[in-house]
Amino acid sequence: MLKSLFSGVSGLQSHQVAMDIESNNIANVNTVGFKYSRANFSDLLAQTKAIATAPQGALGGKNPVQVGLGSTVSSKTTIYSQGSIENSDKNTDVAIQGDGFFIVSPDGGNTYKFTRAGDFKFDAGGNFVDNNGFITQGWLRDPITGKVDSTAPITDINIPPGLTTPANATKEVVLKANLNSGPLVESFSPSYSVPSVPTGALPANYPAVDDNGNPIASDDIGIMFNEIGESYALQKDQGIWASFQSSETTSATPVSATADLALQLKLDDGSIVTISSVNTGNQDINGNKYAAAINAQSSITGISASYDLKTKQMTLTNENAMTSASHNIRIVGNDAATGFTELNSATTAHKYQYDPSGAVSLPGSDKKFKTIADLRYALERQARDANNDGIELDANNINIIVNEQGKLELNNPGGGANDYGINLKITAISEPGITNNSRFTRSMEALNAVLPAASGGKAFSQSFNAATHSSSIDLFDSLGSKHTVRMEFRKTALDSNTGSTWDMVVSVPPPATIDTAAPLNQKSGSVRFNNDGSLATYNPPNISFSGNNGSAPDQQLNLSFGTANAFDGMTSFDSLSSTSGISQDGYTGGDLVGIRIDQSGTLVGSFSNGRSFGLAQIGMAKFTNNEGLSADGGNVYTQSANSGDPIIGTAATAGRGFIQSAALEASNVDLSRALTQLIIIQRGYQANGKIITTSDQLLQTLIGLKN
């Protein structure tokens, strides 16, 4: 009988413990980061009245007879389920989404405590503390490397009040850009030109000039563009005919009255045209008749004829103005009817043909050119051959320059003994095997003009342009002063097998310098691309910058344009030239104006100089057995023998949850479950109480038997 009393007492005690645990859950329904617990009941050791027996023969086995002695709370389980995340307006509030605990210390890191409550703040000393005043543990920014090393031991997180950051001199400039490789560009600039400045005052990076102030080396016309950005794409031997004077010759003897006309003219393609006519026996009639026969073939030969009644001589003229007709006057053999001989041949028109391998520009002969400077030089030398004898006359002041608009500019100023009237005719080369490059021809035909001798007249071609692109960014010296660095790119070469090459000029405003040779404020280099548009190589890879304003000299700047044979930096595709990204790592000094926390737990400081970088990072711990942690009050836990050692690392790694800033994790107590559990505990308690009262009544009956 007494056993039932003790069983009831043990039930009351067990349910009292359960009541205490559930009451604590309900009491902490609004405690940040709280994890509810449950009581785990187990029965006590049972008293065995009879042991179990095995079956024997015809007699079956018997089960043991045991009487339980009550219940007890064998353990308490803390449920670490995720609490809901509630947004707050406080930047230093943090919540964990997933597994893990914040680490805090009451004694400078000698002992650790663990919590899910992320209601942190900065105290007067800049310590990052919880509501108990315990300092949050993590990693601090290394002032030398400027990085937060999360592999180092954790320490107190402390951000000194009034933190400032010194100026950081730029060490690297990163550029991601595409330089247009296509036949149509929108970003271009005129070919190198000679501005109206005296010799010795030419702009920096200007190519060497000849005696006339014209550039000796300049852009390859084969990869240049016209006024609207269309590529010439000149192929070998394409080009123009150019003639500064009409081809003209007069027969040495009068026209014959008795000889039949049999004039043979050689055309551009090497074919022979024979012009025939039967004599009339009259010299003047023959002269006019023969001139008419020659003129009838002008659309083929380009040559017109006139007969002079006074001198009785025939004159042949080819203005070299027709693309479809032949140029110059090339007489084959002797013609008795007109008196023309091979010596009467007249050549004033010459071919100017593109040749990527080099240039030949002798006066009195056909020319080869590669660059705009080659073409200018060849035209000028021919323009000064006033007598068409292959001799350039220094006394002739005719000149051709490449002006500031990238146009060929023809000038006939006069003042020379061998001045003459210019009748410039430019036509396309149209021969078997050579196609007309219409864009180039059209640009050159604009030069066609009649400039009387010593008239001071001028003529201009259309502009010749090179594909260009530029990017700029501010860099900082050791004092935090800004200097603009500009990178200009200009397409200069194209190889179908290897790719394209662009010249590069890096410049900074004076008095800053980046080179030891004049001009000191700029440095030249190049960028080369493979034929798939990827970066091949670039030079220089770095520059030495001196601000010359009291800042540290010889500041080394790495130029990062990408990886060779990759597409992670500069490229050259058939798309618009554009800068997709440009950055540098320097900044001026600044004061701390705010702190935010990212998902990795990094405390990111924002400074008045516009820079933001990590000042510290919150450490997180996870345990093999969270339920083994010991509650220590104040929303913190301590390690126990059954929790395992803390595995410390950063948020969102190795199974640790990520951190959400400006938010708190609410208690995971489910009030409906807790209140229901109260009813269950209450009824259990009442039932155990009933055991005691019933046992008491039975004992009273037993005692009453004595009476």
C-alpha cells in the first residue's frame, strides 16, 4: 500500500518539474533567441514479485510480475529549432538563420559563452557588447594588410570611437573595355596632324616630322576609317590615279596631206587601240578629220585631239579625269599622218597603290604607300615635279600637309620659279585583278581642284580617321590628393593571322610625371589582341607615378588589363568600343560615419571619403551536440562535457548559418503548444494527487479493521 503513496509522490514531483520547465518556456515567450525546453519522463526501478519462467514440457512460460515505483524527470531537452526572424531598425542587431551561436566573453577572451541573442551594441569604449556587457568575439582588420583574417584566433571586437582611415595611395588600376574590331566604328579621331604651332612646340607623343613639318610615321591607311566611321579595308594594290597636270603633247611635224591615219595608243591595261582614217589629200581637212577620229575613241582612250590651223599641228590631251578610260598618252610607234612618235608620249598621271610591306614614292613613277604620311609625301613630291621629268624642284612651293582634321590639304601659295597651275584629277584604279575601293576613292576625289599658279588656293580631301577609345579614372597619391589618369587607345596595325594592335598613351596632368623622358607626364605603350578578340599582351604593365606635390615619389601603379588569351579584361570584338569597368584601389583619408553588418558577419565601416571596408568580423561557433550546452542565464550558454568543443569559424561556412543584420531571432516558444502542455501537466498532477488520496482512504479502511 505504501508503494502507491510513493508512486503518487514521485508523479507529483515529476509533474512539478515539468510545470517549472513549461512555466519557464512561457515566461520567455518574448525573450530574443530563447530556445524552449521539455521535460523527459521516465519510470523508476520496478519491484519484481516473480521472475519470468521459460516453458517446460507441457507447462507454458510465465511473464515476470513487476510493480513500478513511480516516475521521475530523467532529462530536460532544449529544442534548438529556428525562431522567426523579425526585422528591426537597429544596424547592430543580428540574427542567425541556421545553426550556430555568437561567441561572447566576460573576461577578455579567457572564457567563452555562447548565445543566439544578437542584440549587440557599441559601448563607450567601442566594444561590441551584448546586453550583459559581454564583448562579442571575432576577428579585427589587420592595419598592415587591410584584411580581416578569419583564420587567426578570435579576439574582442573593438572599433575605436572616432576611427579615421589614412589616405591609401593607388597601387592598381583595373580596366575592362572592348576596342571595336569591326568595319564600322563610332569612336574615332583624325589621323596625326600638324597643328598651327612652331617646330619644337608640337603636342606630346607627336611623331617625328620632316622638313615641311609633316609626320614621317603615322597611321596605316589600310585600317583607317572615313568621315562617318566606315573602314577603308584597303587591300594590296588598291588605290587611285592622281594627276596634277593634264597629259598633253603636240606633234613635232605638221599633219600630212597624203598619209592615212594609223595612230596606236597603249591603254592602262596594256592593250593597244589603233585609230585609223583615210587621207583626203588636203592637210587641213585631214587634220580636222583625224582629230575627229581620235575624239571618237575618247571614251576608251581618255584622249582628245585638236588641230591648229595656223601651225598645222595636232595636239593630244588627256585630263586623266575618267575612271573608265585610260590615263596618260602612250604612243606606240610612229604615225606619219599626224607626226606623232613614241617620244610624244606624255605621263602625268601615276598610280598610288596600297602596299602593307612598304612605300616607294619617287617622282615621275607609280607610287606605293602604307601610311597617310607615305601618301602625303608621295603626292607632294609628284606635285613639285613641275616639268613631269621625274625631278622634284625645290623652287616649287606647292605643299601637301595632313591638317588638324586629318585631311590632306593641297596648297599652291606661289613664290617659286617653277610655279604652275594645278589641275588635280584623282580617279579610281579599275583594272583586271584590282577592284575599286570606293570609300578610299571617294575620300581622295574631294581633292580634285583647279588651283591657278601662285593663287594661294587650297584643296582638301575627306578626313582620314583612326579607331580610338579612351578611359580615365582618378588615382590617389600618398597624401590622398586626386590625379586623373587617362588611357587613350588608337588602332595602328592589323594582322589576319595574329590579330590587331592598338597604341596606348597613359597620361596624367602636370606637374605629375610618369616617365623619365619628355614628355614627362605621359607614357606610350601598346595593347595587342589575338584574332579571336582575346587579350594577347600589353605594355607597359606598370608605371611609376610622382605627384610632385609633396607626396611620396615613384608610386608604382600596376595596370591590370586582363589575363593573356582570356576574356576577363580588355577585348577586341566587333562591337562598340566601350569601357565596361574601371577601378582603382586608392582613396583619400576619411572619418567613420556608419557601420553595417553583412551576411558573413563582417562589420563594414563607411567613411566620409566614400570608401567602405571590413573593420571586423563576428565569429560563430557550432557544436556537435547543441542540447549538451548548459544554460547560464542572460540568454547565454556555456560549454559542457557533453556538448563537445566549439567549432569556430565564419557565418555561412561549414554548416554554420548566415547572419541577417538589422534583425533579431524571436523565441521559438509556441504559446499554443505551451498552454496545451500546461493542461496536460495539470491533469497529470491532479491524477497523481488522486493516487495519494485514494491510497490514504485504503489505509484508513485497513486501520479501521482493528476496531
